[in-house]
Amino acid sequence: MDLVVTVDSEADLPARIEDSQQQTMTAVASIEELSQTEAQLISDVNAYCGAAQPVETETEENAE
């Protein structure tokens, strides 16, 4: 947001907004990649330690 707030003139605003959007998209992609890496690491550690993987259980509604 600092990119948009510190813009020198209104004419520079569209370019700054574009820069801000690009940085946001890059950050989101990084977060998604890190989330996948985290899930894999957790799975690997659990497998190494012999921890059982959580099993999905039926809800009370499905059990009837």
C-alpha cells in the first residue's frame, strides 16, 4: 500500500497501482507455494516418526 500512498502525482497513480497489484500477486503465489511445501514437510515428518495420518470421520448426519 505504501507504493500507492506515496505517489508523487495523480498521473503516476495507475503505474503505482499496477506495481502494487504485481507485488500482491507475487506474494500470493509465494504463500501458496509455501503452504504446499509446509503440507509436504508435515507429511514427511509424520511418516518418518510413524505418526498416523488423520482419518476423516463421518459426521453425525451421515452416520444415520
